[in-house]
Amino acid sequence: MAKTTKELESAAIAATKMQEQMSALTQDAMQSAPLHEVEAQTKMTKKQVEEYDAPVIRATKSMPSTGKALPQEAQAREDGWKYIKCIAENNEVVGEMIEFWYKKFSGDPIYFWQVPVNKPIYLPKHVAQHISDRKYHVMKMQSKPIHEVAFGEPMDRLVCQETRRRLDCRSVQFGF
């Protein structure tokens, strides 16, 4: 019975240390992970993109907002709602349309966007930026050298291996 109690205590200590290690994984540490580069899915020349009759994508549904528009956001709202020519890509499920609810500015309704992928389209700048910011971190367990491990400490530690873009949106014109 004493052996079981000791095992439980050491397991509790190991769990506490693992929790501390996970707490130490800050956003700064994860942001420093290398970005996994993916080749563009849409292969078009600049001339083809310029000649392509790109549709203007508008929100398909909306829900009213309870907030009021803030005067200090007026310039950002005006810039954000300018339409830019871009190509959206779904890197997780290649070829699948991107669908999401999104609201950027106070006072605006919450809009539902259905964005086609792998062809030039016109999107509001703030929506294109939102799509291009969708990424996640790939975590892995990394073994510590045996001389660094103290008694009762876990042999492995959790580290951020890389950052991957779930979705991507590349501007065709000037960038954003």
C-alpha cells in the first residue's frame, strides 16, 4: 500500500511539472516557431490573373450587432471595406470553400462569408486579412537528455515544432 501511495505522489508531482511546462509555452515561444511554407495551389500568370473576370464576394447572411460604430474606427473601417483582388486557398481541405462568421468593426453586423478558393476574387481587405491570419501550431514531445532529468521529472517536454497556415489569402494587387 505504501508503494502505491509513493507512486501516486510521484505521478502527481510529474503531472504538476507537466502543467508548469505547458504554462511556460507562451504565445511568444509559439510565434518563434518556423512557418511551414506551402506551395501556392493556384498557378496563374500575372496576365491571366489580370484578365480573369473576378467576381465580387459579398456576405451571404448577417446578424445585427448591438454595439455602435466608434468614431476612432472610421478610417480603419473605410480602409477595411475597400475591395481588393486576391486568391484564397484552403490548405487543410484543398479545394473546399471557406465559410465563417466574422465581424471586425464595432457597430457592424456579424457577416457570414462563403469564399470560393483557388481563383481570383474581390474581397474586402479586412476579410482577406482575417483569412490569411488563420494558422495553428504543431506541438510535439521532445525527449530531454538523461543528464538533464531530475528525479520525478518527466522525460519529455512539449515544444512547438512549427506553425502552419490553415487558410491563406494572397493579394494579387498590392498586398495588405
